[in-house]
Amino acid sequence: MTVVIALPAHAALKTGAMAPDFSAPASMGGKEFDYRLSQALSQGPVVLYFYPAAFTKGCTIEAHAFADAVPQFKALGATVIGVSMDPIATLDRFSVSECRSAFAVAADPDGHITRSYDALMPGGKHADRVSYVVAPDGHIAMSYASRSPEDHVTRALDAVKALKSATPASP
């Protein structure tokens, strides 16, 4: 009898830690632009999720789920950005087909951003499946790591809702 143990992904950046700022080439709807986390945070919370590779089964499932949830995130004042170690040319296509032009994906081909968020898969060739919610002040409000694409969107939505309810309303 063989026993197989699936090891979960592991997010080292914990709730309360400062999120490393970064800039990267990104694509939304096939249109490239320069993405900067600090600039996005000036508009509200950011759902930052790392995924292994564009056009793979799990990453496609996750991209579809985030695309479907974008209206809910927007209603809460949050934006979504996916990050992988794929080249920007691949992400141009992925942003249209799998992300349904609903949110941006950023290219991190050298893994610098992925390493700074401790989201590098063992072996160093792909990002692990790790999701963060970054509060507007730059602190990590939620981190969730699981190789399964299930639950990332739900956990991120719950965290953004909690942030929203903890923020006093403006007069």
C-alpha cells in the first residue's frame, strides 16, 4: 500500500506584516501597462494572488473564479491582481481568455516579486498558489496558501468584507 501525502502551499508573509511594494509589467484585456502596488493601494485594498502558470487547469479555474467575483470586489472598493512567472506575452492572452478582461495579471519572469512574498514553489520555476489581501496601509490583512484553487476567492472576499466593516465610514 502506498500512501501519498499532498503538502499544502505555505505563505510565509503573515497577517499584519508589511506587503513589499513592487512594480511589474501587467496586462488587462490584452493591454499592457506598468502596475505598481502602492499606486493600487491608494485606491483601496488589493487582492494579490500568485499562481503557478497561465493556461494550466487549476490556474484557469482560479482565474475564472476571480473574474466572476470582480464585481463583488469592486463593490467593496478592492482590486484584484494575479502574479505568475509567465512572460508578459503569455499573460496578454491569459488576461483576455481566462481572466475575461476583468482584472490584471502581472509578469514576474525572474521571480523577484514571487520570492519577496515567499510564494515560490519548491524548485523555483513557478509561483505557488498563495493569495493575500493587502490593506490600503500596506499591511497584509489575509494570507492563504493552498495548492487547490478552491477557497482562494471566498477567503479573499471575506477578508475584504472584514476590512470594509472595520473601516469607519467617511462623513
